[in-house]
Amino acid sequence: MYGAGYRIPYYIVALKFFCTLGWIPFFLLISKVFSYFTSKGLSQFILSYFVFIASATLIISSPAVYKLGTTKEDCPQYRFAAKINSIDDPKVLNYGFLDTGFFMAADVLPFNNHYCMITIDDVYGYEQVSILNEETADYIITNEPYSFENYEMCDAGVYTNINFGGEEYTDTFYLYERAQ
């Protein structure tokens, strides 16, 4: 999908729920085929085998298999969340990049309207700059090192991910805490 001159590949994810409707004719066909089997045990075996093969294929072909075995402590999202949740009602600013699960891991909601800006130079960037100037945020998360006035970097973490093209890439995230 395209919008405002940007290619936005993840918006199509909202349509994935319609895929379940495509399974209805498939299950009707399967039930028709199974009605021809006289042995109930054979039909259950074939159905179980199909479910096993389909599940194994989905798991093996998943682009996230390489993340199996990764602990929460290895993910900057959860390390940052532990620090963020050390205070009551934390205000977190996601600065200059698309959120990669930091709000979800910390179980907090953004406190500003334009919370996920790719660039600060666009028309909505004034809000994030204003938050920095007013020191409203308790924590700031970035994917580039910055020198914020009255904020100190308290953690950094590397995260490996896969883009929509299936290519692996590594990001480094930084957590800044408001100086007391």
C-alpha cells in the first residue's frame, strides 16, 4: 500500500483476517471427501496427518523461527520495560522511529498524539520537539544516539529482526531517562 509517497508494506496485515473466509470452501470439500470413507479411523488419521503437516510447514516456513529460544533478557524491549516500569505512570516518548514493541512490552500507552514519527522534520515533529523542550517525558527511546538536554542514556540494546523482504537486519536502541 502507498500513502503520502511512502511504501507502507505492513498495512495489508489488517486484511489477513479475511483469509479465514477462504478456508470455508476447503473444509466443505474435505468434509465431502471424508464422507466417502467408510473407516472412521482412517479419516481421523488422514485429518490428523494433514493438520500435523500444515502446522509443521507453517512453523518451518515462518521468518521468526530464528527467534525461538531467545529470552526476554536478550530483547531490549523487555530490558527497557523493566526500567520504565520502575516508576508509577511513566511517560514514554518514541523518538524518530517506528515503535518496535516498546510500548507493548512496558504495558504503557503513548501520552502524545503523534507518538511514532519516522522523521522529526515533518509537519507533526513539532509535538515531539515540544515534549523534549518541556521535559514532559520520563523516558525517551531512540534508534540513534542523541544528546538530549536533561536526559541521560541509561541503557542500550541490540535487536535483530527481519524486514518485509525477508532480509535480516540489526538495530541498536537507546533508552534515555530524565535527569533528576
